[in-house]
Amino acid sequence: MFRFLTAGESHGKCLNAIIEGIPSGFNIDKNFIDSELARRQIGYGRGGRMQIETDTAEINSGVRFGVSTGAPICLEIKNRDWENWTVPMSVKPVDMNDLDNRAAIESKEITKLRPGHADFAGAVKYHHQDIRNVLERSSARETAARTAVGAVAKCILKEFGITGFSHVIQIGSIKAQINKDLNMTKSLAELSDLRCADKDAEEKMKTEIDKAKQDGDTLGGTIEIIFENLPVGLGSYVHWDRRLDGKIAQAIMSIQAVKAVEIGIGAQAAGAKGSDTHDEIFYENNKFIRKSNNAGGIEGGMTNGEALVVRASMKAIPTMKKALNSVDLKTKQSYSAHFERSDTCAVAACGVVAEAMTAIVLAEAFLEKFGGDSIEEIRNNFENYRKLTQKL
Ligand code: EPS
């Protein structure tokens, strides 16, 4: 079973991920993982941290000569910024009688709660006096590790022709025109530093980001994630926790700042008639086909062979120069919320992370359906299923 854990703080030494359940024989390409990490760093409106970091993944185990062995894969991404945080983020106890140490730690202490962040509930739950302990792990920096894991998932999927991409369809109040040509959308999104395929909308989005930055404010938005060439029947209708749409929603919702997930026409389906919602079925050239994809590739919690279309909406980042009213955790007095270096808009990056999370769910479902311990075994299972379903 494909599963993973991540560890690491935003300004700690590194981020780690351990992935379990990758069968043997898959090409695990470090350059590809690094290129996915680089894609996550791009995005107009991102903050100063992205100028410090050049994320790359060290593969510490589970891969030999570029190929998975079946053993757990351990990935490590170093935080370059760590060298500026060795004292305030020290793992070992620090001598607080040393005035330099004390000053370094106190300068990074946070007590003014940020509304919208994990600060309040996290400090209460884990009984922290210094909100730094919450921020360090709740930070979206952790998504670098998920992106690396997602890249490994993509290495599995691409062996079977399954590929995916994301593009930004809204930032703040600006909406992009959606082009039905998926190849064109993908190429244009990859060329855009906002990952938006509509050039006119991209310019307007940049203006809106500049304005928000000037005002000390932040912006959210929506991305669309599309995966193609999926076999029919990943996921299942038989139990609530085997439904693939439910798994995708959980995975996407778990990304920092994501507030809504939709599949296909999503919330629009609530207002549409059944006759305008469901994708009619035809049989042409020995194939079941659809002429629309309002379902977004999932019916009854299973892939139906059409492209998987997922949309994720991200709220504006809660770390703002234009700080909101809040309260100091220690003194209980009213203050403006804490501000430290952050992004004005990270929607483009969120798209790359959402691709990674979708790839992880799909790889897990794929390995569950066609499972085996080696690529050869999985290929046989996959081919047998294909032959069997062709006889239908
Ligand atoms: C991020 C790293 C962070 C933030 C951002 C995402 O770096 P730093 O805190 O050092 O500036 O830029 O995190 C948040 C927006 C957040 O709210 O946690 C990254 O690597 O993506």
C-alpha cells in the first residue's frame, strides 16, 4: 500500500518524507523530482523565501541505479534558510545565559495570534507559549515534501500513460477564460509565471497581486487539476472510504489554505437540472464514449475513463502586513497580529501541490487495483484487466 509521512519544520534543517509501498522496477528520476520542486517555487506574488531556496531532493534509500527496489524511499530536502535559524530552531537545549542566544531566540518568539492561521488552536492544543512551535510545522513549507512524494507517484503513473497538470483559473476577483483544448492549456500554463493559460487574465491577476502587495494584503484563488488516460474503475462504490472522489477531496483539502474542492462541475451541479448535468453515454467504434464531462471523470466514486477534473479553491494567506486585530497569547491584550515574511499570493504553487496530492491518491488507487510487488507483476495485472474489460 502506497503511504507516506513527512517531517520537518519550515526553518529547521530539512524536510523529510518516507514513502512506503512503491513496488520494485520503477524509474525514480531525481532530476524529475527536482523539476517538480522547481515548479512549486515559481509564482508571481511569492515572498522572499523562494529567493533563498533552490529545493532539490536527496534520495536516501529505496532506489538503486535510479530504479525502485521495493524498499521504503526516504527523501530529504534541505532548507537553505536553516543557517539563519540554527539558534532559534536548535534541536539541542540552548544556554539562555548567553545573551546572544537569548536575543536570537526572543527575536523569533511569536505571541500575537494570526487570525486564519493554525496559531490559536495549535497553541491551545499543544500548550505552547511560543506560537513559533505551531507556525514551523503548520507552514506551507511542508508542501515541498509532498511535491517530492507526488513526483514519485507521477513516476509510477506515467509508466501506464497517466499524466496530469494544473492551471490557475482565478486569482482574487479575476477569472480566466477556460480553453477546452487541454494540450494547449497545459503548454500555456507551463509558460506562465502564474500558471494561468489565459494571457489577458494573467496580466489582470498580476495587477491585482501588485495592488494587494502595496496594500499589505494577500490574495487567494482557484486552480484546476486534470489527469488523463485513467483506466475505468479506480476507487469503488461499495464503501464510503473507498470512493475515489472522497479520497481526492480529503487529500486536496489537507493542503494548507485550501477551503473548497470540486470535481467536474462541482457546486454548479446543485443548481442544474439532471438533464443538464449527466454525461450521456454512446457506443461508437467499439467503445463507450461521452461527449461531455460534467462528472469530471468520476461516477459512483470510481474513475469512468474520462479526464479527472478537480478544482481547488485557496483562501488568501493569513500572514499579512495589513495585520488584523488580534490578541497577545501571553498578555491577553489587543494587538495587531504577528507579521513575518510571507507570500502575497501562492495560488500557482498550490496548483503544483494539488497535482502532487492527486497523483498520490491516483497512484495509491492504481496500485490497490493492479497491485503487485514488481512493475512486471503490475503490468500483467493491468494488461489482463484491459483484455477482460475489452470483452464486455
Ligand atoms: C513556503 C515557505 C514559507 C512561506 C510560505 C510557504 O517561508 P517563510 O515563512 O520562511 O517565508 O513563504 O508559507 C506560508 C505562506 C505559510 O502561511 O506558512 C514554501 O516553501 O512554500
